[in-house]
Amino acid sequence: MMAILIAGIVMLVGVIAIFLITGWLISGAKPVESAESVTARLYKVRGRYFLLLMAVLVIMLSVTLSNLPYRSQVAVEPEYIVPVSGRIWYWEIGPIQDRDGNPLQAGSGPMVLPLGKPLEFQVTAEDVNHGFGVYDEAGQLIVQTQAMPGYVNKLVHTFTEPGEYHVLCMEYCGIAHHSMVTTITVE
Amino acid sequence: MSSDTGQGRGVRLWAGAYSITALIVFVVLVVLGLIMRLSQSGVVAVPADYFYAIMTLHGLGMAGVLYTAGYAAIWFLASKYVQPNMALMRFNFVLILLGVVGLIAATLIGRFGPGWYMLYPLPFLPTWPTWSIGLAVISVMLLGVAWLLGQLDVLRVIVGRYGLTGMLGWQYLGKGELREDLPPVVLIIAVSMIAGAVTTIVGAVMLMLYLAQWLAPELQFDALLMKNAVFLFGHTLVNITMYCGVAVVYELLPTFSGRPWKTNRIVALSWNAVLLLVLVAFFHHLYMDFAQPVAFQVFGQLASFFSAVPATVVTIFGVMAQVYRSGIRWSFVPLSMILGLTGWVIGGLAAVVDSTIAVNIFFHNTMWVPAHFHTYFLVGFVFILFGFIYQLVGSKSELMGKLSLGTMLAGGYGFLLMFYLGGLESVPRRFADYSSIGISSVMEFGQMSALVAALCVAVFIIGLLLYYTAVFRSLGAWLARIRMDN
């Protein structure tokens, strides 16, 4: 996932830079100067840093806020709807429906989702808050939303790889929270 | 920072009582954290109900004790300029102790375990006994009452001396002549206590609704509204704890650098901006609640991003102006201050990364979340607090102090690294064990990183004990000095 890679790199570079600055400050540059002369020079650097920081923040905001996962912000129209309900401590997923509400999958067999089709997960909870987190076979969390009683969170996602995906609960929900696991198959 | 800074005998004694109590509670809570990581590693088998009860106590306890210690520190520093009510400080100590005892009983005996932010309606799950729910809610209410009274009292005396707009430094924003300098520590305390009081009132309302539901279980409240309320209260409490630490640095560092740190237009503007940003940044806790209005989500990211501006532009450059080519002698106290601010900035960077909605979808409720707030606290606020307490009791054990700092630094960052790597590897947080997870790579990394983290916590505890030795052996002389001052 590109976002995770970028986050990791930003963090690594940032931590190194912050430690270098701290080390530089502690190492005690010489000679000793008056507060006035140091402050005057630092204020100039601070002005440039402020402009640079603002530019970076504005660019980052414009890039990241154009890619929001919320239903009203997603241009893709889902082809199928997948109801999801969290209960202590298990998941009820399906049956998958088309946009008119007709079930796609007959019977109560294992949940199979279509590959390459935009799906709208309609996620809610019956009792307490849960978190609907989907992991791929490599163990990467690929998408998630909260499952909250009284609300339906609509998550649009298209699976691009076939295989078995794991669903974990991502919101602490009581003493068997860690066992609230199920699988879905994509083919 | 003893009698020469103007604080009286009672002020020093009560700041000491709060600080020493905080140190004792802190190490116990660290040990609870160690037990949790050992359980997650699979080395120690802690039953799930105990694990989550311990997790709840660890979280509530840490948030509470660190805020309380931070409050005691700024109360002490504020006492140089204003006179907060001493009787209230004593009364609050009793109230807080009662709250802590109640929480210990509810969690360790009742196994009440909904996690520190007690997300509605989880506390009312019939998994734990009904009495433990009521006891926990009442205990947190006692803490909330003590915190709110303390916040209002400090605001009362600061407004009395500096005025409502004066304490916020608005006189620096115009062109009029200054009648009295506003110490930056007072400005930061004012901002923190306003944010604290406003949001603690929200927390109080929420807790009263909890109490109502405990008494009348048929009641039902809106889960999304309650989630907003709990994070407005909880997030802000944690944030202002850090600001209490920053206030300590603003006040103490100049005594070592020999350079004044004054409020000016930029400092005043910056901390007023902080007051606004801190009240809306909590929305980032609800990014994965897709039913939340999109505007709130965007506010959350904007506020979280722009909070980096005052933090770095003013505070970090202020610290640089304090120490660069100042000839400062890096004794334990200034060293712990600058290392604490380093932890604050690193934790802040991790928070900004996670407060990006497009990133949060991969990091929300993974180990990245405890990674960032443990950075703020463990190698941020705690280092600053330790510096403050060292200075308060007048400890002179420089060698032992620095040895402890180095050990805590190594153990602390090693412990945090495991959290960050866990986040990058999608390891979910708040799992009693990873064996039932069904994904071998996540399970193995979760267990391995928990074991390494536990070893690092053990190293941190060694550093902690060295620090405690240095502080506790200074207590006798500290008390004797207070008696002599009298």
C-alpha cells in the first residue's frame, strides 16, 4: 500500500531529522552569544520555516482531502450491496444483493464476493460498537469502517485480487473482541 | 525552584504530595502495561477478562495520573504569580484518591473492562457485574469533579490578576501600551484550563447520562453523539496534559539558559490558535465513522494538520532561542526538558500522519495509535514531569539522573518502535492475544513485537528505578528545607 509506505518513510525521515536537531542543540554550539543576536537570526529562519510548513501542509491537504473514502465523496457507483452486522462477538455478512435488493447468492453457504465489482458494504452493529476491518491474504489491512448501533456506514470497495480475506473487529468490543474473526472469499 | 521563587511552604508540600503520589501510581501502571505486552506475546497467559480490566485500569489510570501530575506542576508554577485555593487542592487530593480506589476495585475486583474511553454503550454490557459499572462511572465522575474544580480555580485567580482577555494575551495583538507583562506560562495555563474546563463539562454531562443509564437500563442514547462527547473530553484532556508539560518547559528552561522567555505577539497568537484547534482536533478519532458529517471529518484533518504550526513555529523555535549558543550546562533538568519536547514533536509527527484520513483507513485502531500517544506521554510528558519533580525536590544526583534518563530513553524508544512497526504491519490494538487472529503474518509479528516491547519496558523500568532512587533519597533533605523555611 502506497499510503503506508509513504507514512513509514515520512516518520523515519522525520524522526532522524528531529533527533539530529536535538543532538545539535545539546552538543552546544560555540561560542556563547547574547540572546538578542541569536534570536534575531532564528527569527529569520523561523519566518522561512513558517512559509515552508504552510506550503507543505496546504499541498498535503489538497492531495489527501481529494481522496476521501466517504460514500458521498466516492464517484464509483457500486454494483452490489453487502449488508454487514457486528454482534458480540461475531459477524453477520450478506446476503449480497444487487442494487434492487435481489439476493445474488442463494442459500446459506460461505460468503463469496465478486472480483472486480464495486461493492457497497452497509455496516452496522446490533449491540455495541465494532470495527469492520478487511485483511488480505498477506495480512495487510486493506479497508475498514466502524460498525455502530443505530447507524449504517457505507463503505465502497472493489476487490482486485481473488482469494480468502479475513475480517477482524477493529473496535474493542468486550472480552472476546480478539476472537471476532471471520473470512470472506473473493472470486 | 524552592523558596527563592516565591512559592510558600504549603504550595511546595502539596505539589510534592501530588508528584510523589503520581510517581508511585505511575510505576504500578507501567507494570500493568508490561503484563499486557507479555500476555500479547504469548509468554504469559492472562485470562481475557483480566487482560481487558487491566487495559482499562492502565489507560484510565495513565490518562488520569499524568493529567493530575501535570495540573499539580502548573498549579505550583502558577502560584508564583497568583494564589490558587490551597484548601481546594487538599480537597481534590482526597477526591482523586477516592476515584482511584473506586477504579481499582471496579477493574481488578469487578473486572470492569470497557477500555479507558468507555465507548458507549460498551460499559453497559452484562459481561461485568452491575456494581462495577456504577462504581467505575461514579469514580470517573469524582475525578472529573476534582479536575473541573481545579481548572476553574486556576482560571479564577488568573482572571482576577490578568483579566479575561489579558490572560489570553490579547493586549499583545493590538498596538496599545502594555500595562503588565504576561508570563508565557500563565498564557499556556489559561489556554489549557479553558479548553479543559469546557470539555470536562461535556464529559460531566456524558457521565451523568451514563449514571442515568446505570440506574435506568431501559434508557438508550445516540451512540455517535456519545462517541463525539467522549473524544471531545478524553482527547482534550490528553492534549492539555501535554500543554501542562510545555508550560513547565517555558517556565523552567530560562532558569538554566539565563535567557528570558517572554510573551510577544507571535506567542500570543499561537496559543490562541491552539485553543481553537484543540477543541476540534478530536474529530480525527471518528474518521472511520462514515455516518459522521463529512465537514466534521475535514475539520478534524485541518485542525490536526495546522496544530503543527504553533507547536513547531513558536515552541520549538522558542526552545532553540533559549539554548542555542547560550552556554547552558546540560544538567538533568534541562536535558529531560529538551528530550521530553523531542518526544512531543515525534509523537506529534506520528499524530499528523495518522490524522490524514487517507492514511487513517490503514492505521485506525492498529498499533500506530498507541505508538503515537505513548510517544507523547512516555518519552514526552513523563520526561518533562520527571525534570520538574527533580527540580522541585532539589535532587542533586546528576550521575544517577543522567544514567536513568539514558536507560529510559533506550527502553522507551525500543518499546515505541515495536508499536510503530506493529502499525505498519497492520497489527490491531487492544487484542488480549493474537493466536485466534487467523492470519499468521499478523499473529507472528504481533507476538514477536510484543515480546521485544516487553523486554524494552523492563529496561525502561530499570531506568525508572534509578530515577526514583535519586528522587526519593532527596526527600528527607527537601522536607527539612521546607521546615527551615517556615
